[in-house]
Amino acid sequence: MAKRNIRTISIHCAKCQTLLYKYHKGGSGGLVKCLVERIVEDRTAGDLKCPACEQEFARLQMIGNRPAHKIIQGKVYTKGMRRK
């Protein structure tokens, strides 16, 4: 199996700029979901809400029999993503 292009990005709340996750992102597309097994550092209480402003930023969903956090568009921004 070929090694994929995986890098660590930080995911922040769009409302208050609080760091939510550090995440191992694979592929070149935008951030749509975060697989729970790839979250390196979780600074939330696990309730998918920002710890500072209480805004919900994702919903729990099963994707391919694995738990994932489906990101709500516009609620987060990322640092460490490649630009085209």
C-alpha cells in the first residue's frame, strides 16, 4: 500500500479563533470531515462544540463503519493546508 500525503493541520473556531483540533489530513481536497482516529490533539470536551464560545462546529456521523466528525461549512478554518 502506497504512503499517502498526510500532514498535520490545526482546526480553529471561525467565531472566536480557539484551537479545536490538531488533525492528520490526507489528500488534497478541502476539509469536509475529521475521522476520529486521525485526531492527534482534541481540545474540545468531545461534544463537537467550541469550548470558548459553545458554537457547534461538527456533527457525529459514521462514514465507512468509522466514526467521523462532519464539519459544518463556515464554522471552522484551518492552518497548515496547502494552497493551489
